[in-house]
Amino acid sequence: MEKIAVYLNTRHFTEVIIEGAGFNCLQTEQRIPISKDVITSSSASATWFIRDACGIVCAVITWLLVLYAEFVVLFVMLLPSKNLTYSIVNGTLFNTLAFLALTSHLRAMCTDPGAVPKGNATKEYIESLQLKPGQVVYKCPKCCSIKPDRAHHCSVCKRCIRKMDHHCPWVNNCVGENNQKYFVLFTMYIALISLHALAMVVFHFLYCFEDDWTKCSSFSPPATVILLILLCFEGLLFLIFTSVMFGTQVHSICTDETGIEQLKKEERRWAKKTKWMNMRAVFGHPFSLLWFSPFSTPDHGKAETYQYVV
């Protein structure tokens, strides 16, 4: 009769379950993880939404701030402008970037980040995997799931997430293997519209100083100034925050090391790949303009499987 041995791995705070034919005693752990496709399906859930009050509030605030910027840009700066070409070009550019930013936010929020099925760490299911001697799987004690290598448990999502980078309240979701592309696009497009809005505010102030303020906007001069100052403050704050997040995410992708792995200084057990290969693993194969589209879902199946250092 096959025997399943269970012991506590203090380094990873998970139970390690070793199963294989002919085991009659505890064996020394060997780092030969089984493929993630054996543990969990490679396809993401059809619907995904985290019911977290703080995250929902932050996500709504994000949309309201973008819509506020949209209001000021259109009704305070562009529509009252006498230069039709200036209004059309900047209006088209700003609205396109804002649309892409909100779409990226929606996809980052409603895409399964790579959740591992809950409660599948049962003796029967582990036996059905028919593991070979020396192969190990990990059990998360919090969600009772078989935990793939490089997965971490999120206390907000209450699930183990593959290649979890962090949980972001602004998108009300974890940033993980399946939605990191959308989060990166969200930070990039927010930074771009913030920069664009700041440039238009500066130009509008310079133009109105040389002209009558009553001709610069359909609002009163005090209201116009207050609206522009608030937009300037919002744009500067968003530009700094999202630019830092964008740079951090790109660095994390290029080094193939998630934020949690960097924070915990976890030992690297997977082979190093080139920065270009890491970028393609997140944004898709091969490089194309679809990298910048939140409507395009990258085919992670084409990404090379992890090569682990045993």
C-alpha cells in the first residue's frame, strides 16, 4: 500500500506532501517540482471580482479621478479654445489614452491573476497525480490547495496566486501571472495622460495670461483657476506614482523576480532567461503592437516553461 508522508517545511510555512510508489518512510526533500499544468488548469476563470470594500472604493476613486480629468480637459481647456486643430488633436489623443487606461484597469481588475483551485490538496487527488519518486508538491495551510512553485497566498483574495507580485487596492486585485500585462499598461497609460494633462494645463495658463480670462473658459476665472490647479495636483501625483510603479514592474519582469520574491529574498530556483524572453512571457509572442492593447490576451501557453535549478 502506498504511503503519503507529510511534514512541515518551516522555510515556506507550508506542508510538503511527498507521494510515490514504494515510500515507507520520510525521504529527503528533492527540488523537482511537477509542472503547474498538472496541479492546476492553465485557463483562467471566466469571471473574477474580489469583494473587498477597500479595493472597490479605491477602484471607484480611480475612475472618478480619470473622469474629473476628462471633464476639465474637455470643458475647461479644449472646447472653449479658438484653435480647432489644437482641440481636435489633443482631445483625440487624451481620450484615446484615457480609454486605454480605463480598459486596462478593468481587465486588470476582472482577470483571474492566476488563482490556484481551492481545496484540491486531498489525499485522493494527490494520489491521482501519480507522482514519481522524488517529486514534491506543496500544500497551502490557509486555502488547502496544492501550491505550485513561485505561488503565494493572498490574504485579501484568500487564494494562492501564481507568480504573485503584490495585491493592489487600486485595481482591487492581485497582480499575478495572468494579469500583469494589464496592470503594466494601466500604469503606463495613466502616466501618459497625466503628463499630457500637465502639458495642456501649462499651455492654457500661459495662453490665458496673455488673453482675457473670460475668453479662455466658459467658467468664471476663479472657478477655472481652481479646476486647473486641482487637475495639475492630480496629474503630478498620478504621474509620479504610476511612473514609479511602471518602472518597478518592468524591472521585475526583466529580472523575472516578483515583488514578493524580492522582498523575501527568496532563493532563485529557476533558470535565468534573457530580458527579452521575460518580456515576451508576459506580453505575448512575438512582439507586436498588441503588446500595448488591453484587448489582446497574451498566450502564456507559448511561453517557455520554467526551468528550475535543482
